[in-house]
Amino acid sequence: MAPASMDRPHFVGIGGAGMSGLAKILAMRGAEVAGSDARESATVLALRQLGARVHVGHAAENLADDASCVVVSSAIRDDNPETTAAVARGVPIIHRADALASLMQGRRAIAVAGTHGKTTTTSMLAVSLASLGLDPSFAIGGDLNEPGSNAHHGTSEIFVAEADESDRSFHRYSPEVAVILNVELDHHANYASLEEVYDSFLTFVDRITPDGTLVISSDNPGARELTSRITRKDLRIIQVGESGDADVRVLEFSPRGLTGRVTVALPEAFGGGELTVTVSVPGRHYAFNAVAALAAAASIGVPASDFGPALAQYTGVRRRLQLKGEAGGVSLIDSYAHHPTEIIADLEAVRGHAGAGRVLVVFQPHLFSRTQELGVEMGQALALADAAVVMDIYPAREDPVPGVTSDIVVRAAAAGGAEVHPVHSMAAVPDVVAGLVRPGDLVLTMGAGDVTFLGPEILSRIRT
């Protein structure tokens, strides 16, 4: 059962990826969950089926008289009527990260952090551990293909969680095992420099329990720099990657269409010898995420020889290179990539699937702050595609910034030699794409905003 303060929680923005997961776990633990969201969705319906009371729209009267606390994320503005009502009535307001930290208390927690790959790696751990019968609890920032959920209240002592650095909320966690996949500058509204990012990740490392384990990339430059700054003596550090000094060393990666095989050399502590793992999602970066998941599981005592085969049960996360369908000989894949590094990795990954056909990207820049700082790099990354349709910026929680538009991305892509088509009306995108593609091509809808909803309409236009 949840702590007393979480017995009757009210979630503002309950339909969000992170918030809905916590609400599901609390409902499964017996809490009387309530909340609100801006719109109806499949997530809202699933929460209601678990017994949650969910209102559509935000209003002060949504907050029940007996609410024990109000849970918010960093995306909720201070003037939200429900948080305003909570302040007026003296109802405690709890950040999403503090709620998650309370759920992890008393369990063997694995927290997965990094600029890229958190959701995938957390999902790989959850699915693989579950397939071994270990029934972990998990909270993930995306919906798994297998159980179709982003969260679960398990019966074992293991709790796997995605640790978000974007707002420094991962400082609230105290995991037994932490995973850091990579360290790069992102989330420019909260971090002014890479030095601030290093300091934030070091704080996260300091939160690992005494005699705990850090699994960290040996290949990513930012991760290597972070490792050099760690001074804790009671911490076991396991480096993973291709570098010669890696503890779990990648010997070979073999792409095979929409799957791949990765062979690693294991340290004696993890059983020694070599192990070959099949990863049922495309791309070198996903294979390396699988190796990090393997090391994390081995760090809590799961035999690598068992976990490796279990990884084959993982078939992906919604929006992480998810095949949405085919029409007229054209395949359409959806990608959450929104940072230049992610864009490059996913474009390289889908090349093998495209075969002799072309790769056409429908890209929606995410956030004004990110586009202001990384828009040029986004455009340069898009130049790896054969053609790109660039939409207007998806603002999410941000207000417009004067002079910052998707034209920054368009100009950089064009300067890089890309065939680029700016489209400022979302409704016009399907017709534009249908006019560009030919049989054998692959369309990649890409971005962290509502570009994901265009897939079915694009396929429909191609059919006609």
C-alpha cells in the first residue's frame, strides 16, 4: 500500500507518459487515484478501468475534498487552477519525481539515465526481467509493445525506473544500480552549459546507495568525462562499450534488417566468456542499450547467460522506430528522435530496412529552446536522408521565442545538400509526402510532438 500521503492522490496531467505510470502503480497498490488531463485518450481510458476518477479539462472543482496530495510534473504551470486550489486548501503538492521515489523505497531499484536511450533501456530491463519470471515493478516514459503499458506493480523486490535529467528530478532517487548511457548538452531551458549537465549527473551518481553500482558507457565522450570526475570509493563502476578498457566489451555488432546481434566479452564477475545477444529492434544504438541493460541486470545478480536470451523477448517501445504500416510499396516508421544525435542514429538504423529505396523524413522540431540551440545541428542531421519535410516547431510547454522558427532547421538542411520541403500546415503534410514518395521508399515520421499522429493519414493518401 502507498504511504499515507499517497492514499488519495490527485494527478494534474494524469495522461502524461510519466504521470500515468505512477497513477497506474498507485491504483494497483490500492490507492484511490484521481486526476485530470487536457483530453480523452487511451491512457485515460486505461486509468479509469483501474478505478481512477479522471476529469477532462482542468478546473478547481476537480480536486476532491478528501485528496491527500496533488502530484504535478515540471510541465504543469504554477497558475493551473487545480494546483491553485490545492495551495488555498493546504493540500500538499508533490513533484512526480518525489512520488516515484516513494514508490521505489524498500525495493532494489535500477534507475536508467542519459541524454538518449533511457526509455528503450528501461523497457529492455522490464521486459527481459518479466520474461524470466521475476515480475519487476517498472515506470517508463513510453508504452511497451509487449504488456502495452508504461508501468506495472510487480511482486518482486526489483523496481526499474527511467530517471529524467531534463529538470534535475532524478536527484530524488537513491538506486542500488544506476545506468548512465550518455551525457550531452540538451534541455537548454534548464541547463546553460555542459558543465551544469556534468554537475547534475554527478549529483545523481552521489545518490546511488552505498556499495551500489554504476553502469556507464565507455564510448560516449561525455560519459567518459563524467567517469573521470567521480570520486566515490564505495561505488562499483561497470563500463560498457567497444573501448578496450570496458568491463563489458562489445566485440561485434551485426545488423540484420529490423534486428541485430551483438557479441560481448563478460568480466569474471558476470560469468566471464563471450555472449551473443539477439536484439529484436534495428540500429546499433539499440544494441548498445541492450548491453547496458545486460550489465545492470547482472549487477543485481541476474545471470548474464539467462538475461541475454531473454532480451530477444523485447520487441520495442511505441514511437522508437515503430513500424506503423505499408502502402503502395512504401513503409512508414515512427520515431521519437528529436535531438541531433538521435536523428543521426535512427536514420543510420533505418537505412538497412529501406534497402534500395529512399528514406524520406517528416521532421517536427521540438521546443523553441532546443531549436534555438540545436536547430542547425538538426538540419545537418536531416541531410542524411534523401529528402526531408520540415514542419513548424512543436512548442509543448514553451512560449514562442522571437526569431526562432523551423526555418533554422530548413536552412541548415539545405546548406548540407538536403532536398528539404518546409510545410507550415500540419494538414498539408500527408499530400506533400504522398507526392514525393515512390514504391520502395521508407517514410520516417520523426519528433517528440504530434507528428506521430500523421502516420495513418500519410499511408491513406499514398494508397489513393
